[in-house]
Amino acid sequence: MFVIVTYDVNAKRDPKVMKTLRKYLTHEQRSVFEGLITPGRLKHLKEELKRIVDVSEGCINIYSLETLRYSQKESIGKQVYHGNIL
């Protein structure tokens, strides 16, 4: 499946969330990751994130697409964060 993960967390938790997400997905923008992932790995990712994030101070959104058949990605403008932090 293909997932898009966005997050807005406490600044002290941000590096931990980013490091965890990088193990599973591609860093697209400041707080956005995306990529193909198996259901099992997605489950592990969610478990790791739940241990890191204080839900009273931030949130993580996970959008899952079973297929990319009818999807399309369009980017307008310079890709500042495409896999690497500049």
C-alpha cells in the first residue's frame, strides 16, 4: 500500500519522529513522508510512533491508499525537501 504521513509534534519530539519515519518512508517536505509499505511494516511504524508522540502535544496523520491506479501527484514549485534535508 502507499501511505502519506504528515505530522505536527512538539519540537523536542520532532527529531525522533523524523528519524523513525525515515526508516520506513521517503522524506518529501518538512513534516511529510510518503512511500510504499507493507501492512506489517505500517503496523510496526505506528507502534513506534505511538511510543514517541505525546498525543496531548501533537498529532500524526496517516493516509493509506490501497492502490495508486487512479491517483496522481503533481508538484508546483521547487522541491526543497526531496529525500534529504537541505
